Amino acid sequence: MFSLIFILPLCFAHPSAYQEPEEAFSELWLNHTVPGEVDQLGDLTVFRYGPSTNDKWVIWGHDIYGVDSGRTKEYCEKMNTDLGVTCILPDFFRGAEGKPDPIPVWDGQLSLDWEERLVPYLEAGGAQSVGVVGTCFGSYIAIQTSASGASFMKGGVSIHPAHPGLMESASEDEAETYAMIESPQFFMDTPDSAESVRKGGLASTVIATTYFDEFEDPCNHGFFNRGDLTDPAVEECVSRAMDHLVEFMTDYVLN
């Protein structure tokens, strides 16, 4: 399923301060055999895996390289195949190749995408229980949607999370955002992760229910969807993270 085309060198800088860690896995582009159905919500393209009507959904927040980055689409299909949820992958970067400039922030385009496009779309699709997962930039989506107050949001998973740096660059208050989250959150950290998203850090003291796992080198930032699966150590980390993800969504979205 994962046929490699090419790998490009890492090149990313947030317009203000955030930057991908030096040891992060580089861009990874694959032959995508699972493009999914495409739903157009105004100028927001949503790749959908599963039926358009379902009571259980998962939102996938893509990384800084967009919807085609690494194994993102394959994982979204896996959520549908393994769990029976409808998994959606919104293109928050509007088709930009690589990162957009500037990177969108919640106080602007992203909150409009959520409130005016995605929430009505999910409600029309019968959503009653929704989970969210985000990798890298996508953890920003996971945190903000979890904090939005939408009653159907049941839990979020952030893998090699980048939102602390993104929130700092956007002058957002991380603690205030966490205080608005009522659903359980799972943080899967890599060596670069901020202390605020580690066990005993800010997130664990503010959010009522949190889970953590620590991944070490060579499972660096980006390993989950861009890591080299020919490396047994990376493959083990990916498998462990996927097990966490499936178990979390089973416990909080399906049940």
C-alpha cells in the first residue's frame, strides 16, 4: 500500500518563530491508492473515507506538508476500515504544495473552517461522537477543535505535537485553550516535544483526562506518518502509536 516515490529534504519555517526540529523526518510522498471521496465545502476540500452519514467520525489533522504527506491518507482509510467510523481529512492548506505562507491560524481562517464549514457538515452527516487526531501541525487542529465547545467532540490524539510552538507564534494562550477542553486527550511525544505536552506538564494539570507516551530516537518528529518503515525501531514505534490511537478511538468515540 505504501509505495515510495521520493523523499525531499526538510525545509520549513513558521512565518514568525516555529520551525520543524532539525532531526525531524523529511517530507515523504507516496503513491496514494486510497484517494477517498471528495466533498467540497466552499473552498475547503475534504477527503472522506467512509459513508457520508454516520454517527461516529474521526477528523484527521494533516501535518505541515499537507494532506498528501506520507501515510496520512492511508491512515485515514484505516480508521474507516478498522473502526467503521467515517474519517475526514480536510485540506486546511487549500492545495498548497508543502507549507503555505503564512500558515493559517485559529483566529481567522481555521476557526471559520470549523464553525462555518466543518461543524455544519458533521451535523448534517449525523455525527454524534467525533474524535480528532493530528500529527505535527495537525495537533493544533486537534487541540483547537477539542476546545471549541462542540458537544460531539469526544477525544483528541496529538502525535509529535507542534501546537505549543504554533500557539506561541500566534500569541495564543496555551493554558486558556486547555482549560476549555472537556474531552480526554492523548499526547504522543518525541524528543523535541515541549514540556507542556509531557506527563506532569501544563496539559496534564489543566485537562481533566490525559494520556502520554514518550518516543525516543530514532522515532523523532514526523515518525508516525513519515518515518522509514524499513527501520525496525521506527516500525515498532509506528505500530505502538497506531495501537494507542485505535484503542483511544475505540474507548472514547465508539463506546
